[in-house]
Amino acid sequence: MRHSSALWVVLGWVGFALLPWFSSAATQLSVNPPGAGLAGSALIDGLANGRWWLLPLLAPLVAGVGAVALPRHHSLHPWLLLVGGAAGLLWTVVQGFAIGLNGWNWPGLAALFGPLPQGQGAFGLGAALTMTAFLFQTTGGFAGLGCMKGDRFTAGAIGLVLLSIALFVFLPVGFVLSSAGDSGAGGFSPLALWTRLTAPDIWRLNCLYENRSCGVVWNSVFLATMTGLLTTLLGLAFALVAVRTGFRAKGLLRMLTVLPIITPPFVISLAVILLFGRTGTVTLALADWFGIPPSRWIYGLPGVLLTQTLAFTPIAFLVMIGVVQGIGPSLEEAAQTLRASLWVTFRTVTWPMMRPGVANAFLIGFIESLADFGNPLILGGNYDVLSTKIYFAVVGAQNDPGRAAALGIILLGLCLGAFWLQRRWLGTKSYATVSGKGDNGVPPALPTGVRVAAFATALPWAVFTFILYGMVLFGGFTENWGRNNSLTLRHYRNAFDLTWGEHGLIWAGRAWDSLFTTIQVAGLSAPLTAAVGLMTAYLLVRQRFAGQSAFEFFTMLSFAIPGTVIGVSYILAFNQPPVELTGTMAILILCIVFRNMPVSIRAGVAAMSQIDRSLDESSLTLGAGNLQTIRRVILPLLRPAIVASLVYSFVRAITSISAVIFLVSPEHELATAYIVGRVEQGDFGLAIAYSSALIVLMGAVIALIQLVVGERRIGRRTTDRLALQEKPV
């Protein structure tokens, strides 16, 4: 403990006294008075450049030195760490927000202390390192006082997750939501907030007896519920077929279930329009063959529900396949030894063990539908949902951020309701199936009715997915998709042309720059998302601490906010000191990490709920620490969750559009933003060709992730799996 405390104390002093406190010298030139020179460390800046408000940080740093200097096991050691670290972290944050480029940001302080001769810029490397040191000093103090059973790793992990969520979720969302009660004169008005929250078009129910649309809340809830049910049903069917049957084309089936998640959502919408739109292929065929007049039925609830089910079923499948793989065969064998039929075994043993996965898959599908933006924008028609209403309130002709903020508050309420219902359904029962005992069983065959239902559900959907993506791939090789279907390679040459010049290979295609940036952003954000998500899942499932339910809800907060609002909120929050990231690659990575983190958390929670605590306890009893237990015991059993987290975070980093459309810059343009630009200019061929290339790229990366991570194997394995799984045990 003393060595760890000493390390963070030293790093705190390094950040304060040696490293640049602010982000760049260019910024400092604009905030320093003439003759003050460039700002360096906080110590130099406070003494030489007149920024006296940085010098009080010396007190918590000295307190850290005093804690380290005390004798071993001294009672004041944890208190000095806790008080000093918390005071230093609080002072750094408060002075950072209170003082901006031009002096005081809060008028009350200016009246109290008078004007400042200069301001300050955004936090830099020194501030970041010092704040990190203060954070871990604080959590180390809590652990020293006996919190979290005295485990510094657990206390530090909780503190790091909470601070990250506060900075990259609460802070930006707070900038948007604070305007929900804006009176129009720069103040807060409860009446304005109530008026926005109770607007008639939000809660209207006269659609039940009039031929008009329901309120946007009821539209969103109905669509999200139907999407959650359909995606969970399809994900379960695919998981059962892939894991518990002898279906020979499992590899093809897995590929088809993953295809929708590796495709930009608006491409699926365009393909659906070209199939079922008024002049679509299927629509015209039905008109010619059966005399059914063309219509616009695809625009509205049917079209949005269809595309959302296509887009989000793979997420449910990735969650469910890990749960189905984790069911211990010995439990089902025990039921059959007691003469239970296949159906009774499935109903009383298999199905209850899958409840965490079903609940998590539905929750993810429900919230994904609420937050979806691209599909309702293209196919919504007159069927309004919260995400599009928020988008048009922010960037449309309304220009009413207060209304957008009020709708965002309602959306958070819906997320909280879904989270509460999920907890009520799961209850406090144990779903552990992987214990420390040996498990050499072979899973019994599925009941005939369940097997037939799984095939009848999964295979037609797989065929439909195959046709849809055949249309997408075909469109990249046509001159003008839907009008002139003559074959051409022009779109691929325009996007990915390569030539030889005087100095070697030239990336002449128009799409190369955005593709390289996208791969770099996705490659950095995917492992960060998986690491933060699985660490949070470990804290939720394996640890018990005060405020755990609130902590779990906070981790899901970013998932409940539409991507458009997340993007706008990041611009508002990080376009000014103390955290200035707009226009950098860092803001793209952070937005993607904290936007996609909840899926990684839910996958980890679903998988970890099946691992018995006796494994952890055995490891700890043998002298291993929590970190070693996680690395050598838990992580090997979490391979399905790791694959799900890496795959989802990587492909969402590439296909995300609503959250990053406001954050891209000419220097850092992403593939989806480039594709949207092509669609807006009517260049559908190049957009589809680029999307096809992304599908191939992400398919290769998914295969690589599964190869590197591997599968979790429980129970006996034989070469003749088909014979063993099709015959009752």
C-alpha cells in the first residue's frame, strides 16, 4: 500500500511541477498578458505568471508526502491520502470551470474577488496526470479505511469509472439538459420546463380513436418494445441453431447474423426502399404478377421496425450465444437422469438459465431502438419518434435546444423504466452454471418443438438477409442502382484507386483518407471500450458497495441518449476550457467509447452472472489478488463476452453516424460521414461501393478477433458433435 501511495504522490508532483499544465503553447499565447512568456508547469505558472489560483494545489500534494512519510500502518495514513486527494481533485475541477480564457466564468466570483488580469486555457498533460494522481490517492485512502474490503484495485476501478462517466457522460449531457428549463432570458424557469415536458404532441393518445398519429412517446415505446421482442426472439433462435443443433452451415449462419451490424444503418434503409418502396423491385413484381397497386406502406412503423430488427438482431445474437454456450451440460443431464423429458428439461432447467441473457438482449434492443436515428430519419415518414424529434429540434428550423433537452429527459425516464423492469423480472435468483467442479457433460438435444421453431425462425430471416445484402453488393457494381443496372467498376475505382507516381505508390482514391482515419479510430476505441465495459461488469457482478444500483444505471446513461444529442453535447462541453477536444481525434474516440460501453457492460454482466463465485473465492483463498484472479480465472471464462465487446465496439466505431456527424473535421473525417456526403449529393453508387468495402473489412476483423480470443469450452467435446447433439442423452 505504501509503495502504491508513494507512486501516485510522485506522479502528482511531476504533473504539477514539471509537465505543462495547459494543453498547448499556442493557446497560452492568447491568454497570457504581454511579457508574461509561455506558461509551463502549474508551479511555474502560479509563481511567475500570476495564476495564483494554481498554488493552493501545493497543500494536498504536501499532504500526500506526509502520508507516505508516516510509519507503516499509522492511522493517519489513509486519512491524509483521502482528504488530500479529494481536496486536490475538487480544487482542480472547480478552478478549471470557474476561470476561462477571459477571466471569471461565473459573474458572482468576479463581483466577490474582482476581475482577473488574465485567464487560462484548457487542461493539458500536467493537469491530467495530477488529477489522476489525486483520484487514486483518494480511492487508496478509502481502501485504507476498510472500504471495498480494503482492496485498492476495486476502489480505484470504481473511482476511475465514476470519474470517467462524470466527465464524458454527465458533463456533456448536462450542457444540453440544462437548457430544458431555459426561460429564454438566460435563466431557469420551472414553468418553461413543465410546459416543454407536457407538450400535447408528446403525450397525445387520441390516435386510439382518431385517424392520426399518437404522441411521440407512445410511438417510441411501442416501436422499442416490438424491436426488443423481435430482436431477442431472433437472437435466441440463431444462438440455439448455432450452438445446440447439428446444422451444417453454422459458419454461414453466423456470418449472416453479423452482416447487419457491420453495415451503416442508412444503407439497410436504402436497400429496403429499393426492394419495397413505391418503385422497388418487390413492389413492381407484385404489381405485375398479382395486380397489387404500388403503395408507400414501407414508410412509417413497418419500415422502421423492419430495418431496426435487421440492424439490432446481431447484438441480441452476440449476447445470447455466450449465454447458451455457458449453460452447464451437467444440469441438463441431471434432469434427464431423473427421467425428465427433453421438453421438461428445457422448460425447467435450460430456459431459466438463459433468463439473464434474454433480459439483457431485450434491454439492449429496447434502448437501441429508442436511440436509433438513421432508420427513422429515412423511413419514418409520418411516424415520429423521440430521436428524430430531438434531432430536428437541435438542427432543424425550430432551433429549440430547450425542447430537445426536454425530450432527452423523457428518453432518460424511458431508459430508467426499462432498466427497472429488467431488474424486477430477473429478481435476486442465482443463474450461475459454471462452477469450480468438473463438467464433462454433453448438452442434450433440443425438444422437437423448440428445434423446429428455432429453424423456422432463423432460416427464413437468414434467407431474407442474404437477399438484402445481395442487393447491396450488386448496387456497387451498377452504373445507377435502380435506373441503369449495367455493370461497372467505376465506383470502386473512384473510391479506392491506386497509382504509381514518381515517389512510389499513390493512394489516389477519394475514400482512402477517411478509411485510414476510421480504422485508426476504431482500432483504438474497440479495446478501450471492451476493457472499460468488462471491468465495470466485474464491479457490478462481483462486488457489493453502497449505491451499486445507481452506479449500474449511470453506466447505461449514454446508451439512452440519441447519438445526435451526444454529438451536440460533446461540442458544447469540449469546445472550451477546461477540456478542449473539438476537432481532434481524441473527441471521436472518447465519444465512441462511452457511447458503446453499455453493450460491453451488459454482455459482461450476462456472461459473468453464470460464473460461480466459488471460483473467485478459491483463487483469493490461495493468495491471489483480485487483479490476478481476473486475469487467470475470470477472463478465460469471459471469452464470449470479450468477443461480443470487441466486435460490437469495433464495428460501431466504423458504422456510427448520428453521434459523430457533428464531431468530424476535415482533418479527421470518418467513413460514415463521407458516405452520408455522397448520399446527399446523389452519388449512391460510390456510397454503396464504399459500404461494401467496409462490410468486407469488418468481416475480416471479426474473424480475426474470434481467432485470437477463441471460444470458451465447457464440457466434453467429440469430433462427431452432430450425432451427440441430435440424439437424446
